[in-house]
Amino acid sequence: MKDSTIEQINQVMNEAHLAFLSYKNFPGKKKAEFLRSIADEMELLGETLVKTAMRETNLPEARIINERGRTTGHCRMFADLVEEASWAEVRIDTALPNRIPAPKPDIRKMLVSIGPVVVFGAANFPLAYSTAGGDTASALAAGCPVIVKAHPAHPETSALVASAIHKAMEKTGMPKGVFQHVFGNSFEVGQALVKHPLTKAVGFTGSLAGGKALFDIANQRPEPIPVFAEMSSINPVILLPETLKKEAASTAQKLAASITLGVGQFCTNPGLIIAMEGEGLQQFINTLAEEIRRSLPGTMLHQGIADNYSAKLKRALEQKGVTVEAESADAGSSAQGRPLVASAPAQEFIKNPALAEEVFGPFSLIIRCSDRDELCSVVNRLHGQLTTTIMGDESEVAQHSNLLNVIIEKAGRVILNGVPTGVEVCPAMMHGGPFPATTDSRFSAVGIDAIKRFARPVAFQNFSDALLPDELKEGNPLGIWRLRDGVWGRN
């Protein structure tokens, strides 16, 4: 499919801006109808969508079907959210005209939509993080038109989903330009979308290099805009010694399954395992090695990802002190990813930043620490992460409270005795983290709080009910916080 031209991008952005002028004022029930219709139309694509996505991404049928369910579920979740006003964080602070020494004005605040949002489709999630994925659903729920740049690895899948969204637009009476779809293999297309003066925010899931480049472009604009990019995470797993002695084999089996899941092509793949030397660690490594040797290479999403995995893996294994512990059988082709685990001493990790770089694929590096101090030094060297996992019982974790405090500073989601793969879509989920995991650690790309990325607070002072948005009027009881007798509380 041909790259969109600058003229086409200008037209798309102008149409998005015109749509924004009306769509931002649509009631929540109308936006909810649109989002539910998108989910319905996606499901009506049936086998055509599933088979097309399988062909373009090499993902199995069960994975595509599950991902379609997650995508439609996200749309319906945001539909439920915007039918009532709580997401807008309404605050009503009524006037006190007789207050001494000065009268207090009537001030009411809520979140409002920010404008057209550019969403970059992700390579590793052709549905859930692409055309109708979480970024698109949350932006539309917030009242923002969306322009999706299809990922070059699955353009036909993206076009099919875009057709479903356009049908939903027609059925629910949405303004032209509320959703648009563009193509671009070249970096210039993405650059033009981010630079366009009518773009107000960007959603991105992909590499650190790609996300950081878009972030820098957005901040060099005359009017800087937010880029919500999910980029790089090695999702460390910390094995506490007493628990490792008791559960070395079961822990290794659990992590082997997580490392190789989906040929390691998840942003929450456990790419780093940190533990102290001892009998438990060696048993863990032996079992993990056995599981990896029994695993099979898998065809990766596309040749570019496979080539990148091979190059990054080669670089990691060339670093001083790195020892291969186990690898699977040889890959059948250059498009396949070969599972592999390696180890390195803690001092080499501490000295060498290259060992903390993400290798996107079925690979994990075990860091062998001589004692507790070395383990803490390794953890202190970690960059921001989407997740960090601790394997230990309650009493043992309590003995490492300082370690836990450091982990909380470095990760968006802290997991106890579980694996990081498998991101539950629910209100409490945090799928974000400090840089370089994301460009803004305050926001999640999954769950209802994703809507807050595409909204900003506005305060209305001394407005009559007739002029206020419906959410701020006295008669609206939904999600309202009011100040009464100096105390904030809900209706």
C-alpha cells in the first residue's frame, strides 16, 4: 500500500480538526454507542480478519482470536466508562458570596478532550495495540478524533479494522474525520503526522529508538505536544534466596514458559533474572536450561523483528563475562527466533550498560550476585521498567523492604510470585513505567485510566448553569465531588 503524501496528511488533519469541533461535545451515551458499534463491526469481520492477521503476523489462530476479544472488550469497557461522568473528574466548588474578608467565586472543574490524536500501530499486537486498540478506544472515548498510521508489517489487517470503524461511524452518525487511516513505510510519514500543527497528542508502542525519535520531534515543535510512548523494558525478576531453595524447579519452569511465550515478543517478557549465588540458584539454572533446550524456535512477527533479535542477541552474547547456559535447537530459517538463556556476574552487569539493553525475543539473562549488597547494586543500576517481579514469601520480602522501595521507584507494576507476561485489562492495571519503559510514567496504556492521556482539566469560574457543560450542572449527580462546609465528598 502506498505511503500517504504530505497533501493527504494535511487533508486528513484538517478533517480531524473539523470533526473535533463537534465530536468533543457529543454526550457520553453517543460516544458509547460508537465504541460499541466498533466492537460489533470488528466481530462481524469474522474469519476474514483472523486469517488475514495470521498470514501477516505469523501468530496462531488462538492468539488472534484472544487479541480480538481483548480489543473489542477494551472498546466496550470505554463505552461503559463514558456513559457516566466520573471519568471527567468533575469538581464543584460553590460560591460563598458572604465570605470574609473576600467573597469566594463559584469554580467548577472537569477534564475535556485535547484534540486530534495520532496513533502508531504496533508490530507485536496487530489488533490490541493497533487500529482499534487501547490508544484509539481511549482517545475516542475522551472525545478526540484519531488518525491511525498502520504498521507496515500488517497493513491489510489494519485496513480491515479501519473499514469496521468506518462502518461504525456511518451507523452511529459520527462526523467525517473522527477516525482516519493512513499508510507509511517511511519515517517521513510519521514525522509529518507528529509535526502537523493540528496534532495534539501521540500514542505509540514500539522500540526505544522509534518512540524517543517521535518524542524529540514533538518537543521541538513550536507547540510541544505529549507523546505517550511505550518503548523498552527488560522486566527484571528477582529471586530471593530462601524461596529459591524451596521452589527452584517450579520457578524455573514458570519463567521458561514466560520467556518463550509468543516467541518472546511481548513488552513484558522477563529479559533479566537476578539472584544470589547458592545451591538454589544452580538448581534453578539447571532446570531453566533443560526447559529452554526442550523448547522450539518460532517464526517471529516479521523478518525485521527476527533480524533485530539476532543482532541484539549476538551483541549481548559478545559482552564480557556472558556465558550461554542453554539454547533451543537451531532455527529453521532466518525468520525464526531461537530461545536462549545466558548468565553473567553481577560486577559485569554493574560495569556494562549494554547488559541492561532489551533483546526483544525469547531471551533472558541471569545475573549472578555474590551477596545481598551486590544484588542491591544490580537493582539500583536498573532503568525504568514496565514490570519488576519478586519471587519470595511474605516474611522474606519484608526482610528486603529497602529493595522493595527501590523497585517501586523503577517500575509501573510490581509483581509478587508471578510472571510479568499477561496484562489484565482492568481499572487497577498500570501498564506504564519510568523512562525508558514509557515517556510518561504517570499514565497507563491499558485500563480505564488510559483515557486521561487525551484529556486536560479546565476550570469554569462564575458560570451559570445554562452556560456550563452538562457534567458541571447542578442537576447532574454522576461522579460529582462537592465542597460542603469545608469538606469534600461525593453526592
